[in-house]
Amino acid sequence: MLFPTVTFAIFFLIVLPLNWLTMHNPRNWRIMMLVASYLFYAWWDPWFVLLLAGSTLFNQLIAVRIFKAEAPRARKALLWVGIAGNLAFLGWFKYWNFFASSAQNAAHTLGIQLDPGFVSTVLPIGISFYTFMALSYIIDTWRGTYEPVSLSRFAVFLSFFPHLVAGPIVRPAELIPQFDNPPDPREVDATRGFALILGGLFLKVVLASTCAKLVDPVFGSPKLHSAPETLLAIYAYAVQIFSDFAGYSTIAIGVALLLGFRFPDNFNSPYRATSVQDFWRRWHMTLSRWLRDYLYIPLGGNRGSQFETERNLMLTMVIGGLWHGANWTFLFWGALHGTALIVERLARGRREARGKPPMAKWLAWLITFNFVCFAWIFFRADSFGQALSVIEQVFTGWGVPSTGITLGVVAAVATGLGIQFLPVNFWSDVQARLSRFPFYAQGAAAGVVLMVINALGPAGVAPFIYFQF
Amino acid sequence: MDEHGLPEQDPRRRTMPAGHVLLAVFIGLVVASLLNAQGMHKQALSQGPGVGREIAGTLTAGLAGVSGIFQLDEPRILLKAALGRSGDDKLVGKLAISASKPKVPVATTKPVFSATHPMRLYLTGDSLITDPGPTLLDKISNNPAIKPVSTTDAHAATGLVQPEIFNWFDYLPKQIKALKPDVTVATFGANDGLGFTGVAGAEEFGSAAWLAEYRRRVSGVMDEMTAGGGRVVFLGLPIPRDPGLARRWQQMNEIQQSEAAKRAGLVVWVDLFKKLADKNGHYSDYLPDSSGQQQLARSSDGIHYEPQGATVVADAIIEAINQLVTVPGLGPVTPTPAAG
């Protein structure tokens, strides 16, 4: 079930009152929410629900066993079983074909025949998100920072429909306590919820879909497009991927708010970052946090030698890249960011050692933004060949008519970048003002905005890009 | 931020009771539904077959009626007009196949093109042309004897069964007349595995009446594309992952293939079941490239194409073009090692 659809609107109209009616009885609420979330997920494919339920049972079993085990070795062994189980589950569905084809191709190059076989199955939507959340649960239990909860609580935590298919990646300690301390039904932070849902829809339906109108043909056949079109398509993709993913996250946070639950923020104007490190503190913040706490720090973080720190950074970013998809281009995208983080770290160290002032902010922003956009080329391209064709076209495609540059795409790119530079409190000020209007006025206004968003969006809004991750 | 790093509520923002939240959501959706009724009705009809489509179609038809009576659809109409997209919500209920009497011509000579007299190429159809189109255009981009007359003209979620969603019989003659292609590459059918509704009467997919009507439409669309003397590469439906869908598509492929055969020399039908199957004739996500390396060919839905799949289709199109016309520099394509 996609958020920007009539089906979801009907689903939500049923779940919203049930949520508040059962809230006073946590057990009934959990049953209701579990059924609703599984129904939401089953809308794509009922088979997915079995996988989700299987993952839930496996991780609950591991977490309880870790908690009950007293010997450190047994706890550690169980942790590794849990990690291996989750990675095998993810690997089978998401990475098997990638590794099988890579191995087969490497063998073919060496003149060896290898046939590992391919899996012909649909990638379950959101598998990377809920697998990472499940890993948080068992690792936190092993660390002793979180005690396992009942199966029903964990099942609702993992399947809670607002975050189920594309995050934010929520930690057990952030969400499960909210299940046990139900919000006050007399005080719902609804205006913010409405604003986030409408804002997210605008990002997805209007900005992301409009940018796709240029991005798709340019990346599809780079040689047929001029250099200005290609350049604009690269920037348009930066806006598209932000609008698509931040749009989904924003809707998810808004939907959860209307149900009375708070999620962590996932984006904070990433294109105003003045360094790559700053970018990762603003982009997909819940994934960055996850990678930092469950990968980078356990690898040693920055506690070892300079080489070890750089190795940890690179490994974290490469694995983060691969998390996005089973393709060498994603891995390379991660490596590009890892390299940039290392270079930044070295440059900052040298600058500080020489007592030099930091780089001018505008210059730092310009370099960071263009680096991020450059790296997005590899993220978007289906292959290295396509990425290189796009880059080549920027240098060679001059003097060709630019028929793909439309006012709509230019306006979408300008809007998508412009909103990154709004004052920090702009949206909270707007929401505070809107909250003074009566509920019926807020509802009617939301209806009008929905109409405008729907009318502005091009026909055939594509599914969210991040669903495939 | 609280102790868990979660954003805290801004004290300046007023809250509301859950009952008011529900009412506000309800009011918002009702207002949006009335203002967007036309678009919703069109969207409801573009769904796949089933009870959901029937219910949604009926409900939104009523909604559009109410909206029209009170002129609540005017803001959307005005906004769409201002954006130059007045036709977005248009529902076409009448199917006019102008080439009602198939000419069944047989072309005896192959047109010859050159750099001074380039072949005008037009690529169109549903979403299955979206990926192979640009791949083909990229492959031929350095050939001066071929002149693409537009970028890939794809209309996702359309077909020959639901002209009320997008009427190819209205659209194609205008495009052919305006663009004057020498060769049109077209694909239809991916969204046609459903029953006819509306003017053609309610016919379940696969019935004798359905097959006859579908044949009439395939025949009509082929005639529309060849009406100006151009040739047509008609792409068959590719082998899909879902066996049930495969059975439906095979029925439709048989109709397409036999209609193309009646227009030998003018229309070539491309068998993408065979081209996109693995060495055992089965569906596969992966197919070997020209060097024998396994590459991802099909997208996660088991229908659309990833780059290798698009390459296989583009190569098949080049082969088909070579059967219809003579274009220098458009040489035969090296077959992939294991693909059919």
C-alpha cells in the first residue's frame, strides 16, 4: 500500500479511530495495530507477511535467549547466530543474485564455468529497513542496554506500518516505551502531523515526479542530450532523490504523529551541508546513526591509529553503499563518500595543525554540494558505463538543442534546493500559527492543498525510490 | 529533543483531541475527493481488473457527478488548464478505429535510407518501451542514416483495452501524421490482460468475443501505424516471471503475431518470449551479455527491463528493422550466447 493513494487514505480512515479507541487497552491496541500493519504490508504480496513474521519470531527468540544466557561466550555465540541469520535472510533475497552473477562473471573471465544458480523471486519491500531494526534489537539486548519485550510488543515495533517499508529506522528504545505509555488522546500534535503529511506529498508527488521527467530520459540515453540538459538532470536527480525519500519519511513521521507516536527526524536540509561529514549528519540520519553505532564504533571508530580510523570509515561507507542496492555502482558511491570523509579529515587535521582558519562557508558548501551531486550520478546510473556516459556528455554535449529543459523542471529543482535554505524555525513557526485555526478549518485547508498537489503532480507518479532498498 | 533523541513538541503549537483529528482528516479527504473527483475517477478506471476496480469506478463516478453539479471540479480544471494539461482528466468512451477495413497489404520492396535520406524512427507504446527505447536510441545515435523523430514516446499504464484511460486510436494517427515516421517501433499489451468495459461491452478476458475484439484493435493499431506508408516493428510481450500472466500474454502474442503476418513486409513482430528466456526457455532475472557475462536483465517486478534486458530488446529491434528496410551501418547484432 503506497502512502499517496486512495487505498491508503481509506485504510487510514479506518485505522485512525481504531487506534484511539483501543489506545487505553495496550493489549487490544497491539492486536489491532499488528493486524493493521500486516494488512498494510500484505497489500503488496501476502507472502511478504510470512517473511516479516518469520523474522519477528527468529529475532525475538534470539533476543530472549541472549537475555537469559549467563555465560558471556554463550551470549556472544547467540548474538552471532542472530546477526548471521539476519544477514543470511537479507542476503538471500537481496544480494544472492548479485554475488552469484559477480562470481560467475569472474570465473568466466578466468575461463572457468560456474553456475551458482539465480534466485527468481521478488525482493520483499522494506526488507533492509526492518532487518536493520531487528538487528538493533538483538545487539542492544546483547549489550545490555535494552531488555527484550514481549513478542507482541516486538512484533508491533518491527511491523508498525508508518515506518515499515522505508523507515525511519527506529530503535527499540525510541518506540517500544511509547507503546506502553500511550499518548494523551486529548492532546494530539495534529497540526504538525498534517503539515508533515502534506509537505511529504508535495515533495514526492510534485517535486520528485517532475524532476524524474528530465532525469529518466537523460540517464536512459545520455548521448541524445545536451550538456546543459545533462547538468540540469544531475542536479534534478539530487532534488528527486531527496524529495522522494525525505517525502516518504516526512509522511511516515506525520502519520505516526496522528496516531500519537513520535519518530526521530530523518532529514535536516542535507543540501545546505558544508562538508561531507555534515551531509551525513543531515541525510538519512537514522541510517547514519545506525551505521555509526552498530558498525563504525564496533569496528573501532576513531579510537585506533589514523589508518584504522580511515579503514573503519571506508568500510562503513562501502557497506552503507551496498545497503542501498546490490550493484557495484552503489558500492562505488559508498566508496566515493568514504574517500571524501577521509580526505576531509586529513585536510581538517592539516589545517588545524598549521593554524589556518576553516574554509569560507560558501566555498565549502559549493564543493560539498557538487561532490554530493557528482556521487549521485553513480547512485542513479544502472552501470558504470551509463555513469561515465553522463559525465562525458557534460563535457561534450555542447551545441546540441536542449529541448528537455522545461520551466517545470527548472522550477522543481529551484524549489527543491530553495527549501533547504529556509530559516531553521520557518516550518515550526508556520505550524504554530496554523495550529490556532479550528480543526474543521485545518481539515478543509488540507483538502484544498491535497487538490493542488494532485493537480500539480504529473500523471503516473512513480513508486518511491527507496522501496527497493 | 528528549532523552531518546526524539523531537519534542513545540509548546507554541496547539494540540487537538483525537476526535477532532479524526474529523479533520475526514473533512480533508472529503474536500480533496470532491475537488479531485475527475482525476480520481480516471485513476480508479486505470486499475487492474477486479472487484476493487469496479467498486472504485462506481464510487468515483458518483463523486465526479456530485462534484460536477456543484462545479467543485472547476479549480482543478482551471489549474490543469493553466499548466497546459487540460487533457489529463479526460475520459474517452468512444473507440473509433478509423482503419476499420484492414488493408492487409504486402510490401514487395524494402525502402533504402542513407545519410542524405535518413530513416525517420519513432518509438512508442506502454511502459515496456521506456527502457529499450533510450537504449536503442543510444545504440544508433552515431548513425547519420537514422533520424529519431522524438524521444521515446511512452505512456505507462495504457493499452488497447482501455481507451477510456488513453486512446491510442485517437493519439497514434495524429502522431503518425505529424512525425511521418518511416519506421515505428511499438509495444502494446502489457496492461491489456483484463476484460473490456464501456462501449465495447463487458467481456471477460480470454472469451471468444474478447479475443475477436482484441484482434480487431491490434489490427486497427497496426493499420494506423502503416497508414502513411511507414513500416512497423511490433514488439511482442516479453516472458514475465508470473506463469499466470505468461499464459495471458501468450494468447495476446498469438493475436499480434498473426496480425503482423498478414502485413508481411510492412510489420515485423518480435518474439520477446524467446529472446528474453534463458537457455532452458524459462524466465530468468539474469541473462548473458555479448561476452557471456551474466547481467541483470529484468526489474524486480518480473516484467520491466534492467539494462541487459533493454539491450536484448534493442538488439531485437535492430534485427527487425533490418528485415523491413535497408539502412547503412545498421549491421546485424551479435547474438547473446545463451539467451533464446
